[in-house]
Amino acid sequence: MSDELSASKRMSGDASAEPITKEAARLFAGRIWAELDMHRRRNLADQAGGFVRRFLQERSASGRVFLTAPIGDEIDLLSVMSALSCDLFLPVIRDSSMDFVAYREGHIIVPLRPGRFQIPEPQGTHIAVPDAGDLMFVPSLACNRHRFRLGRGGGFFDRYFAEHAQAKKCRKVSAMPVELIEIHFPEQSHDVKLDELVTDTGTVE
């Protein structure tokens, strides 16, 4: 088998191929994100917005959505969700851990300021932990065929769910290009398993 075909099988989640390392998966996923054109980015943002609208309709309530401000090549989900009627919570990094703090509750919006890594963080004090009935968009570069996410390597979300058992009950979703939903890397016991995936071509349940 050629090196090119072997690499293609490993990246596409082919179970007959040897898994790649997380480092290799991050390099591959980073290239896909960097090359994502504006049309596909808009589609991905629109799909994410539609997913949250359906989530809110299912609950017949305003709902709570936990998400992150975008960094690097990530889609700006915050702008999309800010147009919807839901309470929004963003992470505030504290050394090696983080809390989710209210950004918008009802009609109250608190200012954002650059925090650690220059990621915008809310200046409020209301900390919330997601629970059953809440929705969290977990930032992910990619995921494997078992729905385990590939993060950037900082471990903040892995630690958050390990420290907050209650948060594991929320609906965990990630938005990513469709070609990154089955990358063949091995998951570890601390990795976050996603409930659903939003791609630029639709939702994968």
C-alpha cells in the first residue's frame, strides 16, 4: 500500500489501518481548518445556529448554552448564539482549571475582556455548572469514529468534566468540517465523548 493511501485511510477513520498519534491528527486537522474557505465557514456557523434553535424548541424554554469565544481558525459561534434567545456562559481560565461564567442572562450582558491566552472572558461573577437539559459546544479540532474529541492539547475541558460530574449530564456537541469527524486516533480514558456533531453538511447524531 502506498504511503499516500495508507495516510488517507488513517485520517478517514478506516478501522483496517493503524491509528495515528494525536499529534499527527492535530497537524492534519489544523491544515483542514486553516484551508476552510468562507463559504464552508458560513455553512458551519449556520448549521450550528440551526442546531441550537432546534434544541431550544425541544425544550420550549430559553435554555442555557455553554460555549467558548473563538480562537485561531475556530468558527465564531459566539456571534451566532448571541442572536438567539438563550442564556450564554463562557469559560474563564484560572491557572490550569476553568469556570463557566455568565455572559448573557435574560437581558443582562456583561462586558468581555481578554483573559489568559488573550481569549475574551466575561467580567461577571455568576459561575454556573451545566447540567441535564443544558447544551455545551465543546471546542474540538476533530473527533474519532467513537465520538471522542481531539482538543488542542491543553486539557482544560478534560479536567473540567473530570472535576464536575454534574456537567457530564449536559448535551455535548462540537462543530467541525465533515472530513474531520472520523479521524483514526486512539482515545484515552480522560477524553470527552461527544453526544452529537455539527458539520458544514448537517448534523450527525
